[in-house]
Amino acid sequence: MFLARVVGNVVATMKDPAFTGKKILVIQPINKSGDAEGAKILALDSVGAGAGETVYCCRGREASFPWLPDEVPTETSIIAIVDQINVEKL
Amino acid sequence: MLIGRVIGDIVATQKAPSHEGQKILIVQPLNLDGTDRGGVVLALDAVDAGAGERVLVATEGWSAMTAVGRPHSPIDMAVIGVIDAVTLAA
């Protein structure tokens, strides 16, 4: 999984029927200090994340599993809203 | 699979049910010479690894969810071992 911040959303009326009623959010992957790292991408939201929130996401086929038994064609899904990032001083 | 170092963990109360009761570790993947290999990733802990430990990370969904015993879950990485030593042929 990877850390990201929600920075926007996408509205698409013509889309795969499995996406109906689901939010497509724009996310910015972030590093351990919370700074932007890499390009923004789109992710399907499975936990009700809002703009500005820190989340973490799952990639690949497993990204569609929050909606089983429905087969949802997503390869990136938001699966948690992060409350705390604890980086130890090693 | 990758070698990584556990550098902390994440607290997230609102998340996919299959992540309940699982430690969510922040892992820095490492090259064989110990230098950082890209950005940090998040992995569920299947072996009770602690901060600072060098660990073995499964970086694909089926193996990750199998390691934590949670099939059909949105999990794409898991810590599946604590590394004692790495030996390279001369």
C-alpha cells in the first residue's frame, strides 16, 4: 500500500456501470514526511475520504476487493483514512 | 520480494475491515548495499516485526493477503519475515 493525500475528484457520467455511485478521487502520493512525491493519479474511494485527507491506497487486482462480489475495474483504491503517521527516530 | 527496514507504523481507524487488528508498518525498501530503494511503502505485519528491524516484504497481493491469512482483501504488501543475514556469493 502507499500513502497519499486527496487533492480533487473526477465526475464522469458516462462510465463503466460498476463505477456507479462510487467516488473517483484525484490523489497525490506522498513520502513519509507528507511531502508530494511523484505524479497525481486517480483512485476509487472505498472509505468516504474527503479532499485534503491523508489516506492509504492498495494497487492491483486487490484494489477491486472492497466491492466483492462485484467486479469493479479499478487498479487503485483508497482503503483507509490515516489518523497518524508514526516515523521512529532510528 | 524486497528487503526493507521498518521505520514506523500508521494509525487508521476508518479502513477496510480486513485491515482491522493488523499492524500497518511503514517500510523503507533497501538495496542489497543497505541504501534506500525508492520511497516508503506500507505493509501489513504478518510476523510481529519491530521498528528498526530488517524485514522481508512480499510486494504482490495474493502472497500478501495469504501471509496475513485474509483472502479476498485489499492488501498488496505484507512483512513476511525478519532478516538475520544476507550473504552474496563472491
